[in-house]
Amino acid sequence: MLALAWLAGCGTTQFETESVIPQPLVTRIPVVVGVHVPPAFRDAVYREKRDGFEYEISVGKAQTAGFDRLMNAMFTRVVPVGSLEAGSVTDAEVRGVFEPVLEDFSFVTPRDTGTPLYAVSLKYRINAYTPAGVAVDSWTFTATAHRRAARAGQGKAALQQAASLAMRDAAAKIAVEFREQAIVRGLIEPSAPLVEAPAQPPPP
């Protein structure tokens, strides 16, 4: 009964995840890339019925904004493409096309753990293609975060914050590890010079 109280007795928990990804402090990779964001990623909504509760968590808008922000900070130029095959015809300088995929969204609540913690886990895959749309590589990684509900009735806010922080963890993994992944090594030589990213104004 106490565990249920953390969700304030609400039969439906519904919210949109917020993007809390800061401007990444990374050295820009001197490559022009295409990015194809499929509708399943852009409009992703996680739905689940569990223990008499219904959950509807919109993640597409926030994760798309975060991925766009990262790509534009990490590469010389990013070209949105309408399909995986459109890279070469959209822009002759495109060296490859990236496609983000959300493979799994999962979470636990105090009812699951016996603690006041809400935890979220996100499993992502980034696919890499040639400008003509031929698959060349992919990178899968998992991001996690948790948040404590200070008192009963704040479960929805804690779960929302945990989801946003998990996306921030995913962004950090991309910013730190992306250059060393095979999908990037296939686009640039290991000795390729790096270009300092221009200074960005602080967010409002």
C-alpha cells in the first residue's frame, strides 16, 4: 500500500520526457554527415500496463532534440536526409549517414525495488550507412539514471526526471565514446586533424 502511494493512487501516469542535454564540450570531427531520424524514433511513446497502473511516456521529441544537438556539436556539418539512400544525392560532401534507434525503454518503481527510487534504462543503437544507404556498422549502448521521490505523490515527477537524466547519460556516452567507435573510424582516418568547435552562447 505504501509503495502504491508513491504514485498518488493515480491509475494513469502520462508525461513527456524533457531534454536536459547541455551543449557538449567536444572537439569537432572534420566530416560532413547525414542524419536520418526515422518516425519510430522521432515519435516514440512507451506504453505499459503494470500492477493496475497505465504508463504513457513520450520520449520521441526529447531524444530527437538531444541527438540533433549532439551531432551538430560533434561534426563540421550535419545534413538531415529523408531516407537512408538520400545522403549522396542530398549533399555531395556527405561521408556517411547515421540513424538513431531506440531499442528498449524500461523502468522500475518503488513497488519493484522496495525503495523510494525510480530508475530508467534506455538502450540505443546508432546505425551507420554509406551515402548510398549501404549498412556498414552499428553501435549499441545502454544509459541509466535514477531519481528519489521525496515524498508520496511525487512519483510522476521523479520518473520523469529519471527518464530525462537517462537521456543525458546517453548523450554523455555518445560525446565521449563516439569518435573511437568503428562507425566513426570508417569515416575518418585515425590521424585526421580535429577542428575546435566554435564557442557556443550559454543556453537561455
